[in-house]
Amino acid sequence: MSVVTISRQFGAAGREVAKRAAELLDYTFIDVEITRMIAKQAKVTPDWVQSIEKEAGGKFLNIITKLVSRDFLERILDDTRGYIDQNIYITTLYDVIKKFADEDNVVILGRYGQYILKDLKDTFHFLLVAEENDRVNFLKNEFDLLPTQAANVIKRQDKRRLNMYRKIGKEDYDKAKLYHVVFNMSKMDMNVEKASTAIVEFIKLCKKK
């Protein structure tokens, strides 16, 4: 019985490793379910939540948040419709991540899990990184992108990731001290099975009495 969080650089096969590790552990893999639950709690559409996630930390959303207050929108919207901005998203995200963790036996992908659940007992945190050329090749092969397209996607996602963590005052998200293990996927030939199996074996080893 434990909780696993997996953080990753974009293109380091994080989602694939997290999903496979969940299968090997017979745990529930948590990813898009977070978006759906946030939307449910905030009484907004999942698309609205996804727009917050996609543009996290962006200037446009910061301007909108300042111009249109939640109190104002609550006065003009009926009780069946809600509102969400970056601040509400983060507050709700913390609550949702903790609720999933309470279910136990889950693998949670990204979304500040290494910070939100840092003090939770029987929780294991992993980080996946890779050299940029390997990340480019992974995206190129997985999504049939041109090398230039893959490189641009990585650049955008790295910037988005930095903005997301800045929003909660954290910029040490790639520091090894936050995690039980950091996997350099480039050193593992970007092999999903190797990384996911290593995660499972590490957890089993730690849980042995």
C-alpha cells in the first residue's frame, strides 16, 4: 500500500513509464482524472481547466485574473456554474491530489505531487530526465513529428513547466533531493520497461521489513 509520484522533463517518457509502473504494481494511474476532478469541484468544464494548465503562469491569464474578480463572476453566474483562475486551480489541485493519495495504491503523474505529498507516509517520488536530443527523438517517434517541431514543443513545455512551478514559489523541481530516485532516461536508452521495472523493484525493496 503506497503512493507514487512521477515528475518528468517533457519528452523523457514520463507518462509512458508512469502508466507502465502502475500496471506492474496493479495501482491506479492518475493523470487526466485530476483535470476532471478539479473541473467538478470548481463547477467548470474540463476544457476550462485544461486551458489553465496549458497556459499556467502566462501573462494573459495573470491579466484576466486581475481584471475579472471571482466575486464579480459569482454575482453574474448562477449556482450551477462556477469559476476558475490560476489561484483557484492551484488551491483545488492541492485538495484533489491529496484526495487521490488518500485512496492509496496510486501512481500520480506530475502536477506538483512531489511537493504536495512530500510528507505523506509510504509515498515514493521519482524524477525522469533525459538529454534534449533523446527527448526530441522520443517525441519524433511517438508523435510522428519533425525534429524541428519536436524541439519547439520541448522548448514550449519546458517554459510552461518553469512557469507552473514559479506560481507556487518552487524552482528546485529538478533537484535530486526532492526524490527517492532520479532516472536519466538517456542512460537507460529511453527504455520504458527498464525504468518502470526499476521503479517497482525499488518500491518493493524499500517496503521489505
